[in-house]
Amino acid sequence: MWRLSFLHAAGDCTALAVSGLVMASESTRTPSPPFDQTAYMYPQRRVAVGGGRRLNLYCSGSGKPAVILEAGAGGSMLDWYTIQPAIARTTEVCSYDRAGREFSDPALASASGLASAVDDLHALLQAATIAPPYVLVGHSLGGVIVLSFADRYRAEVAGTVLVDPGHPEMFPRIAAAIAPASLYDKLVAQTARHLKDCIAAARRDPSRLHGVQNVRESPRPKI
């Protein structure tokens, strides 16, 4: 969304120029293959990674090095549904569901977040007999995971591609930036007072609720 906002703020000329480039590229690029949703509706290959757990793995294409796709927080292999087929034209490419996502089993109760994610990925690649070296592609939180993987298993990594990645220090920095409890409570109280004032103002002048009433009274679309 911020990219769209930036283009809008930059002016119509920039937006038109970008639109022209997009149309030109679309006219020359190879059409994408049709989306095969069946690959994401059912488990593809549930690979044992230890502790009685299995992770869902989806590989396509052939060739080396293998490209490993790591989704962001809350994501799954479905996040790469347009990317994976394109890479598969050139080499082997694999995506997977991290522990607790989609068709993969939950993480062990004693596991720590980042370390266990790296352990799981390494165990998955070994158990699936996907030979290194790998090109690791990570988006958002996935970027943190692939960087940690590359740091721990440097000899097994041919390269990394970071797509709008997180930062290895982001979690402690976020924790340090969170306001103390007393200040947080104060902000919540201020917000509650502001909301109360808004409701009181709307009751004094019902015309301010006209838009809300229209939304509430509009008929629901037929499905």
C-alpha cells in the first residue's frame, strides 16, 4: 500500500510513466502459466523432520542450485504461487509450510522461535534429499530465517535473495521501543476519552451520523 501512496504523492506524471513501463513489459513478457490451485488444496509431501512431526513440502522444476522459498510471518507456500512456477522453468524450486501452518505439524513445545525455524528448514531439506548448495529466498520474517540459516550453514548456501525482509535485531528493537505499561495505560485512557467525546458530539448533531446510517440501512448484496 505504501508504494501506491508514494506514486500518488509523486504526481500524475510519475504514475503515467510507471503505467507505460508496466504496459510495455506486459506486452513482451512470457505469459504466466495458469494457476494450479490443487497444489495448495492438499498436502504435497509431508516430510518427517524429527520429534514425530512432518512439514509440508512442494517442489517443482529441475536443476541446480535448488531455490528455497521462505514465506513471511503467518504465510505459507501459497504466498509463492505466482513465483514458484516461473522459477521452475529454470531450476528446482521448493516452498513449504512452516511448523503450525497449513498442512505442517506444530513446533515442539520446547522450541524457540527463530532457532527452531532454522532447525526445521535444515532438517526438512536433508530429509527430502534436496542437495546443497541452496539459493534461499526470504520475505519479511522469512528474510530473518534465511539469514540465520546462511549464517549457521554457510557452506550449504550459494546465495540469498531478500524480499522486503525483516532484520535479525527487529524483535529486541521492537520490544525496547514499546512504551512502558504506565504510559501505555495513559494512551489507552486518552483514546477512550476521545472516543467518548466523539460519540457525545455525534449525539448532539445527528447529521454527522448520516453516512453511518446509510451504510447500515443499505441492502446487502445477493450472493
